[in-house]
Amino acid sequence: MLQKLTIIMSRNLFKSRIPLISKLWKSADLLESEKLSKEIKDRVMNIVKKREDEAVNGEVNSFGNDFLGLLVNAYHDSDEKNRFSLEDLLAECKTFYFSGQETVNSLLSWIVLHLAIHGDWQEKARREVIDIFGNRNPHLEGVAKLKIMTMIINETLRLYGPSNGLARAVTREVQLGKLLLPANIDILPLYTGVHRDPHFWGDDVHHFKPERFAEGIAKATNYTAAAFLPFGLGPRSCVGMTFAMIETKIVLSMILQRYTFTLSPTYVHSPIFVLSIRPQHEIQVILEPPHHNA
Ligand code: HEM
């Protein structure tokens, strides 16, 4: 549902709209997106209602300390000034769902693609995982030691970072390098511009070379923080960054423990930008038990 809505949003992102017209006439996309928004709202409200009912029926003595619990608490805040509106609650749930789900999905897909092509890096990553976890489930202490995997994730974020830049509103005239930006415009700086700039990364900028990150991000970027910004930069940068990295490492470790994978001949390379950068035709790989490649 959210994916359908995202696709509709993406294809309408740069279409101009005439004020008031949409009140008189609605395009098929607008009608479909209103329907999807309502369904998403109903589903989120069902989850919230369930949480409220548990507290009201005395099954639990609060709305909970997890993220949903904090939001529901804010929605019921006795102080009207601090209270979350229904719109706030829904917007937060949708933001976290989208930011958390689509991004990590895309990242994992691109990593699998690169490791399917670069079997040597797949093998290095697997060896590291087996050295640290054996065949046991990944644990946090071990996740912190995954150096090769961190390099692979960073290199994938550089080449196919799920977020390809975000719109910013220019509220006052500002000089940005050689550009003079007038007030009241929106800009969309694309991360690909810096992530694939040979000035920062060298002539092999388009190649998958995790070894760039062997001595960390600062060294890889020659201490230019804005040369690598898959999670954004500044006060509005991604709040889920650490969570996303840990989640990716856990999932990838579990895949590497169980399978070796090679790219299927049916794969067609066609990245598209539908709010996140994703493989248009999915990524087909051939899975085998790990000992086949050992
Ligand atoms: C590979 C995974 C992810 C990538 C590449 C990514 C990237 C980004 C980027 C580029 C931004 C905007 C930063 C800016 O405006 O400067 C952002 C914002 C955000 N991300 Fe992520 N993200 C990822 C995973 C997650 C996860 C797992 C969560 C939550 C569990 C999350 C929650 C958020 C939220 C709530 C914001 C908005 C922050 C704000 O406006 O203050 N993200 N993310």
C-alpha cells in the first residue's frame, strides 16, 4: 500500500498544480492516493487502538515505553499545549514506517547485488561473520566488530544510497559556493553528485571498492564530511542511522551464515528513483548452501 502510494507520489512530484482546480477535478492518481492514504490511516489507527485498549482494559499499566507507546502517550497528554494531534500521530507513524522500511530494504538489495557480483568480498564478509558469530545468531557485541561488513555497507551507500538527496526550502537569499539562491524556492541537492565525484573519490569512482573505507569514513573522504552523506548532514540528519546500520549488519550476517549467492542471468540492471533508489525489476540471485563455495 505504502509502496503504491510512493510510486504515485514520485511520478507526480514535479507536476505543477493549479490552486483550487484539484478541488473541482481530481486526477486518477489523486483519487487513488486519497484511497490509499485512508487505508493506511485506518491500519495505523487499528494498531493505536489496540494499544489504547490494552491499557484501558488493564492488561498493561501504561501505553508502553517503546516508540509507539511514547507517541500514544503524547496523543493522550493531559497538557493540551503538549498534546499530539491525530495528524501528528499518524504522520510520525508513517514517517518511521517509510524511513525505516523502504530504506533498509533497498540498501540490503544493493548490498546483495554487489556481493553476488564480487564473490571475493562476499567470501571475506562471510569469513568475518563466521569468525565472530560462528553459526549462532548475531549479538550486539559482535556486530560492533564487523569491520569488513561496515566497509561493504559504506561503499554500497556511496554508490546506491537509498536516499538520493532531499528537498530543502530556501527561505532567504543565500550564497552557496558560486550559486546565489533567491528566497522562496525549493532545491533538491542530489547525493549522487558528491558520491560519484572523481574529485573526492578518484578515477575509479564508479567501481565497487570497499577498501576505500578500510580506515574509516574520515580517511576515505579526506576529511571532507560533505563528500559522503547517505544519512544526510546537520541537525535534520537521519535519526535512525545507528539502528539502520545494526539492522543491516544483523540481517546480512544471517544471510551469509546460511547461503552463498551469485547473480542470476535474469537480472536486469535498472535502478529507479521512487523516493528511494531501488532496483526496478528486483534483484534475482541464485542461493546455495555456504559449503558449495568453501
Ligand atoms: C539505510 C537506511 C537509511 C538511510 C540511507 C536513511 C537516510 C536518511 C536521510 C538522508 C534523511 C534526511 C536527512 C536530512 O534531511 O539531512 C533521513 C531522515 C530520517 N530518517 Fe533515515 N535513513 C535510513 C534508515 C532509517 C531508519 C531505520 C529510521 C527509523 C527507524 C529512519 C528514520 C528517519 C527519520 C525519522 C528521519 C527524519 C529526521 C528529521 O527530519 O529530523 N531512517 N534518513
